[in-house]
Amino acid sequence: MCQLESIGDLVLRIQARPVQVVDAGDDSCLEDFGEPVLFRGMQRGWPAGTSWSADFFAERYGDAPVPVRSYPPGSEYEFSVERDTLGNYLNYWRETDPDPDCAGRRLYLAEWNFTRDYPELSDFFQIPALFSDDWIDRLPEQVRFGRMWLFFGEPGCSTGLHTDTFSTSAWLAMIFGRKALRLLHPSRSGALARGDSLWDEKTLSRILPDGDTGLLLEVVLGPGETLYIPGDWYHEVRNLDRNLMLTANFAEERRLLSFLERFESRLTEPLTRLRELRNEHVRRWRERECRTSELDSAEFRDRQLVWTDEVTAGLTDYRRTLTGLGH
Ligand SMILES: O=C(O)CCC(=O)C(=O)O
Ligand SMILES: [Fe+2]
């Protein structure tokens, strides 16, 4: 791989902890898993596994407008985004060899919100039961957002270190090909700086000064495997070969309050429904109807108190202004 040293070399020197592998069954519940987990067998019976190929998409969806990341020569992480058609993208696959050394420009079809334009493609997979309780479904329709994407992966094109929006969790289902991921426990997020990479030894020696590599996880995700990433885990993704991945974000109840706080901060006006969801969760927590919640942590409760104080302070000013205006 370009820029950073090859993954194979580094695995020997930096001891990241392998992500736990679990055979999917219907007896587990998401709250049994407190960190990223790789599930095998979760895509059993999905028509996507046998029918989704480059030819399948080129023949049926060649005209589809898609977002394409363009990585300049030498750059594994920096890109600009262009619009093109899926057909042109797949022609690029057909006509060029993979370029893992980043000698030339590479193209990565990332974050195609495909079900919005082609809902029939939803018939090719099922949202795994473990991830199906998504509190975003309970938001009012006008603020609900698309959160399921296809990625046609290209070696030498990586997605830099990030957390997913609004503290949402994610599942990443590999249809064909492979990706490598490194993930960092949220307790070390504060140590990160711009430009850091979890494959960079300098970054690692700074963010894990005690050599506590239990906080750094690594996985190679292969065909038929599905990775669960809980919200607020920083992760970095490298494509090992040409691949296809289906991925979705969702808001799980045990992280609902973080989701609502982040989501609400992006809205231009308050939504009563968000307050209702929050109150519903607090009630369920007090009545022990949910197994775990961010409210179990006193530190989290203190931070929420500061935040609600700020919100109320904002309203107090507003109220004062209104009062000053008289009737
Ligand atoms: O596969 C990738 O390049 C990035 C996947 C990911 O982490 C995301 O979409 O948030
Ligand atoms: Fe992500």
C-alpha cells in the first residue's frame, strides 16, 4: 500500500488485538457486545451474495448517478468527489488494473445511497435482526435521513480515521473482496490529532503510550462477513482488493442520548419528538426496561446536566428578550 507501510509488515510489529469472531445465531442480543465484533453467517440466504457482481450492476444500473472519490497519484487518503455513472465506474474497473501503490489516479465509488433511487435492491438482503432496532425510524419523517450505502472498493483508496455521524453504530456487510480495518476504543479518542493513522507507528506510540494495545483492534473483513462497529469507535478502512460492501448506520438505544444530543445540535429548530424519545428512554432506564444505557455512567449524567443547563440558558435569554419586548 502507498504512503503507509504495507499492512503485512506492520501486523508483525504492532500488536493490535484481533476483533472477536462470532457465529451469527438468533439467540444473541446486541447488548451482549460491548466492542466491535465480526459476525460469520449473518448473510446466509441473501440473494446479494450470489447475484451482486460488477456485471450485475453494469447491466442493470449502468445509468445510475453515483458519487466517485478521485484520489490523485501518491495519495491514499486525500480525494475529491465527482459525480459519474455507475457504468463509467465499472468500465474503469474493467479497463484498468488495481493500483495499490498509488502510482496513478484511483477512483473509489463510496457512499452510494442506492436504496433511495432503486428500492427494489433492498430485496437482495435483510437488515440483520441484531441491528434492526433503529431509533432513527422513530424520528419524524421530514428529518429521517438515508443511512444505507454501497461501496465499490478500490485498493490504494482508504477512508481515514473517523467516527460515524451522530454517534451512530454501523454494520458493514462484505459481499465480495476484502477490507482491513483498525479501530480504537473511545476512551482514547481524546488523544487523537488531525492526520493520525492507526497504521502509523508514531500515532500509535503517542495515543497508546503504555503500549496498551488492548484498546486497538484490527480485522480483515472478507466475503460473507459482517462487522459491527459501536458508535464513537474511531476507525480507519483500507481496501485490500476490489470489493463490494453494503453498510448501514443505526441508532441503538444504549447510545440514544448521545445520538439525540448530536443530532439535535444540527437542527435549526427544536423538535418535540426528540424530547419525547429522550424521556421515553429515561423512563425505560428507571424502570429497568433496558439492560444498559449511557445513564448508567455518573460521568455521562454529569455531562448531560451541563448540556441541558446550556440549552436552558439559551432559552432563558430568549425568554428574557421576549419579555423585554412587551406585548
Ligand atoms: O469502507 C470504507 O471506505 C469506509 C466505511 C466506513 O467506515 C463508513 O462508511 O463510515
Ligand atoms: Fe465509518
